[in-house]
Amino acid sequence: MAPAERSPGGEPERFDPRALASLPPELALARLPAGRHGLPRSFVAHNQRLRIVAGLLRVLPEHGYPATTIGHITGEAGVSRAAFYQQFAGKEECFLATYDLAGGWFCECVERSVAAETEWPARIRTGAAEALRLLAANPLVAHLMAVEVPQAGRAARDRQQAMLDRFAAALRAGHPGRAELPEDLADLLLGGVVSLIARYVDSGRTEQLPEATAALVELLLIPYIGERKASASLSSLSDTG
């Protein structure tokens, strides 16, 4: 399953719900033919589910989670309310499913980007740069993950925390820092990362997120390896960027 693709010019991957169900791209998010079309019920259900996910992503920045209605979502997705409720019990369940799809894709992309790195600073540097590139290329995903979660209830915040725990484990794994560093240091640092990303998204500067790469890498590295070694690692980032 490959829910993203890279353009011939090498731009960052874009989150595309169509790919998540392995449906023909010309049908996956298209409106289905009216009347008796002979398509399998499972195909129709997948098609509708992905269109609802894409619809929610598109309406959230305009309305915000609290003011978004089922009507907003179904109108954007081009499905009936009955079709929505065949897929989701309500708005919250739809939000959580969308977060799971987008968040899973995001984590897998970042983890794949660092797989070849053997040194801890290089993994952090590469992962941070890739995360910001992905979010800049996918402003709807950035808005979903960085802005809407606090407004979407406890379950959504739990989803976000699970993602942060996943990255915190990677941040702690094999770090060369002092043994006496607090166990929750990684969690505190990643909270700062989310805050930084949210400021960019809220101010309409999502596409400029890669400009914050150096600041983000510095935030993550200095507590573990000190300012001098972090600066050296940032020099490597400039050389490769």
C-alpha cells in the first residue's frame, strides 16, 4: 500500500487518500455513476469512505472542528448523510479515522527517510527535515495534526500523544547524551516541536515550514549533545540542503 507518490521533479510526497484503498485513481474519489452501475458494494463503500476523509480534510481549515457539521463534510465529499452514517457513527469517529490515516502515512514517511542513517544526530536531522517538508507540501494534513487536535476531544489528543510517543521513542533510542537526562525530556521537546508547527500553520505560513528546520534540529539536539556538536550537525544540514 503506497498512500503517497513522489513527482518526477522530486517534490515531497503528498497525502492522497485514494491510494489507501488500492482503487483505480480515475474512480477512487470520483462521484459514482447514478442508478444501477453494477459496481461491487465493497468498492462503493471504500470510495465513499475515502471521499468523506478527503472532504473532512478540506473543510476543517475553513470551519474548524467545533463548527464543522456533517453537512459540511457530506457536501464537500458529494455523498448523502445516509452514506456518511454507514461509514461513521459521527463527526468524532470520522475525525479519528482521518487522523489515523494521515498520521500513519506521515510517521511511515519520516521513518523511511531515516532508515539509512546510522548516526543518531543524522537521524534526527534527516527526520526533522523530512517532517517539515512533508507538512509544507500537505497543508491540510499539517492543519489536521497541529491545529485541530486540541479542539477535537480526548480521543483525538490520545491519538496525537501516541504519535508523539512513537517519535519520542526514536529520539531516545541510541542518543549519545548523558545518562542522567530525564526520561521525559523527549516528550517535552516534541511538545515544543508541535507548538512551533502550529504557529506556522495558524499564521498561514505552512509552506514555509522548511525554513524552521535549523531551529527545530537545534531544539532537539542541544539538550543531548550540547551547542557545539549541534552546530556542527547543523553545518552538515546546510551542506546537504
